Amino acid sequence: MTPRLLLLNGPNLNLLGTREPDVYGTATLADVERIAAEAAAAEGYDLRALQSNHEGVLIDAIHDARADCRGIVINPGGLTHTSVALRDALTGVALPFAEVHISDVYAREAFRHHSFLHDVAAVRVIGQGAAGYAEAVRRLVALIP
Ligand code: CA2
């Protein structure tokens, strides 16, 4: 069976490509999902993509990934900086995961400098725009036995 990754995008990332192009570029959510899926396919992986504005929906998807995914690529959006619950879900399922940020969070407001995932993510890709999703897929797959 073809191995699978889960791609999660968190709150407000459905707005990609519609506003703030100076911060987030012009790629849409559909574009980043395609970029990630193509990178996964090149590595012999399927990819299931979900975006949600609701923390609990993201947590349920992380739990469900235990059944059929080998790893998770996640841009948690603003939940990066606030959510112990998301961290607990990711550590709880014990799947390797990549944390992606389109913008360079360390060049922005101080409140974006802290990530609740930084010390438990297997891979972190920050500030590389939409292409960062492809890099995250490649680096994550390289860690999966
Ligand atoms: O740089 C990233 O990918 C972020 O995870 C994006 C989050 C932000 O809270 C993080 O600090 C960094 C916000 C996503 C909002 O996306 C929008 C896209 C277009 C227009 C408005 C919001």
C-alpha cells in the first residue's frame, strides 16, 4: 500500500493568496496543497490535505492520522503560538511531524517567536514561502523508516 502523509493547515490559511501578499506571497491554499502533494508523490507518498479554522477539528485529524499516515506536515497558523492542546495531540500520536511557516516568524512580532511545537517537531521549515511545504515533505520523508 502507498504510504501516506497528512497535511494540515490551521486557522486563516484558507485566506492565502487573497490578502497580505507581502507577508504570505500569492500562492493560494490550493497551490500549497498541490505543491505538497507533488513533492509527496515524487517520494512515493500519497498526501491527504485538510485546512480548518477550528482547533478541535485539527486535533481530531491528528488522532485519525494514527490509522493510516506515516507522518504529518502542519502549518498551525496562529495556534503555533498558543496551543498546548495541539502540541499534546502531536506528541500523543507519536507520528513524526514537520512544522511549516510561510513567513519568517522570527523577523515579525515578538509574539510569533515562540512555538509550542519547536522542540518536538522533527523538521522545521520557516520563511520559505509556499515552496517550504515541498521541502518539509522531502525532509520529513527522509526521516521515516
Ligand atoms: O507564516 C506562517 O505560515 C504562519 O503560520 C501564518 C499564521 C501566523 O499566525 C503565524 O504567525 C505564521 C497566520 C495565517 C494567516 O494567513 C493569512 C493569509 C492571507 C491573509 C490573511 C491571513
